[in-house]
Amino acid sequence: MQGTRRHVTILGATGSIGASTLDVIERNSEAFAVTALAAHRQWRALLEQVARFRPAYAALLDREAARELERAVKRDGLPTRVLGGPEGLCEVATLAAADTVVAGIVGGAGLAPTLAAARAGKRILLANKETLVLAGDVFMRAVRDHGATLLPIDSEHNAIFQCLPPRDGTGRPRGVRRILLTASGGPFRTLPVAELARVTPEQACAHPRWRMGRKVSVDSATMMNKGLEMIEARWLFDLEPAEIEVVIHPESIVHSLVEYDDGSMLAQLGNPDMRTPIAHALAWPERVDAGVARLDLAEIGALNFSAPDPERFPCLELARAALAAGGSAPAILNAANEVAVASFLERSLSFDGIARVCAEALARSPARPIATLDDALEADALGRSLARELLSRDALHA
């Protein structure tokens, strides 16, 4: 890669996005350097990364974990300043020494530092769904007003980004009829619908293509993840809800598609590996080695596509409804889903009960405007409260 070396802060360094980012950086050390690493509370894992990459800063959201890390850093003589708490995450997200921020912290904890990075005009590699689901309008205004650069690194949104044309004077992509987000269909793509109520957490977490955390695996099984990606796409690409569709593609080779007004389609293909979109965004508009195996289409042989069944995947339809309602509805849906999935994983709620909790939470909370970060966090808290109230009713339990 030509040009100046990029200096990178990674929010969520100890998670899968962080590990993949560090792998790409290590493969291309002449092009990238690590300025800061941040995580939630896994101080031992972060210590290993600090020892390996020797960043100027490290931060942990959990203050006690930050104190443990600081003691270990001093003991080992490492040249890294340790910060703690929410303000520590926001500080490393806005460092003058870093031009690029990878937003990979999962959940609402990633919202404030990602917004801070936007207001600091950073180049943001976005993987945190909650930033756009909870506060899409607030975040995108910050990106525009402060001259930040936004590059998606979820595989589907990165694929759309690669396939879109330059924007016109309104900011909308020219000549685009619709985008199609691909979905694997998860482990229950062909399971009889009548059997979904008896699905166990172990079955829901056994994804046929990806190795993911338990919560994300359940979201893939319900296709709530794809519903949330639709909401993200609306903000990322300035599209109307009717211009965003989902198609099931079990091979997970086509990562998403764009259909144009002339009837043609462009798709981005590759082996399923998060290092591909991360490498693309790190180096954009250039390309670097991602360490990913080359795609052999002849060996794959066939690619299959089908429409999602709304009876099998009601969460996808709930996300469509939240997207159409706008305002606080996506935040309510996301929060209710997090509570419901946790209850399912604890075996207190049936698999099909996840959608029922989310539907009732949406029905009980008319959409309200989201104008500030506090508005988004209040909607998130309301969604969680509603879901917990609903879970106290025997009718929603397994």
C-alpha cells in the first residue's frame, strides 16, 4: 500500500473483530501501526496484545480490570498508558495520534466512543451494530458535520459498499434499484416450523458456516441479525426500506448484491472470513493481503438462493416493521431481543418466544424521535424494561 502509514485504534480488541484486525495489521506492518487497544473487561487478553503490539494507549471499560491491567503493564515494563471507564474509551477513540478507529465493541457500550470518533473526524471502520440501530440519524449527522469517513466492516455492508457507484449530488447512490443482503439461513433453514418451539440453545448456537458468540449465533438462527442489518443499511447507504431486501444464500460466498435500474446486478464474492472486509476497509481505496484463502468457484460448484419464509423467521418481519416505524422502534426491538435471547440461552424462554417478546415490546411502545445519544439510551432502557416485564408472564415462558 502506498502513502503514509495509518495509525489505528481498535475498540473491542479482544473480540473476534479485534483479533482479525490485528492479524491483518501484522501481515501489513509497513502500512499500519497500532496506536491504542480497548476492550470491556478481559485485561489478561488485552495484556497479551499490549505486549505484542506495544501501543501508546490501552483502555478497559471496567475500571477494576483497568487497574489490574495498569499494574501488569508497569510490572512488565511496557510503554503503554492505561485508561479506564467510559471516558477512557472515548479518549482513545479521539486520540490525535490515530487517524483510524475500528469500532468493534459489542452492544451499547460501543455507542459513545464510536460517536466520539465521528465527532473527532476519524476514519471509522464500523462493526458495532448498535451505533446505527439505536442512533442512526444522530451518528450519521455527526459523520457528515465533522468530516468523518465511514467504512462498514460487517461482511454484508462492506460488500454493498464495494458494489455501489459514486454518490450523486443528494448523497444517494446513482441508478440503484435495491440492495440484497445475503443470509445463510442459520441452522434451522430447513427444520419444520412446528419443531422450532423445541429448539435448544445448543442447537441454535451450532451455526453451519460461522463460528460466533452465543448471542450472535441465536440472532443468526432467528434472522434477527439480518433484520438489524437492514436497519443499518438504511442509514449507511441512505436507502428507503422498500429498497432493502434479504435473500437466503446457504453457501455464504456471495456476501451481498446491488441491483441497478438497468436490471444488472453486482455482487461481492469471497470465502467467509472477516479479515476480507477488514483488510478492504483498512486499506481503502487500495488493497492489501488479508491472509484469506483464494476462492475456488469450480470446487464450490453451485450457489443457491431463496426467499426467507416469514413464518419461519418472524424476527425479520419485526425488523421491517421497526425500520418502517423509525425513531425509537429499532432501539426498542434491539433491546427486547437482547433480553429475550439471554432468557432463551438460560432456558427460561422457548426459541419461538424470542419473536413474541420482541413483537409485544414493539406493540407497547409507540415510536418516538431520537435526536440525541440520551434519547437512544433511554429507548434502549425502555426496551429492556418492557422485555423483562413480558418475561415475567408465564405465557411467554417455555
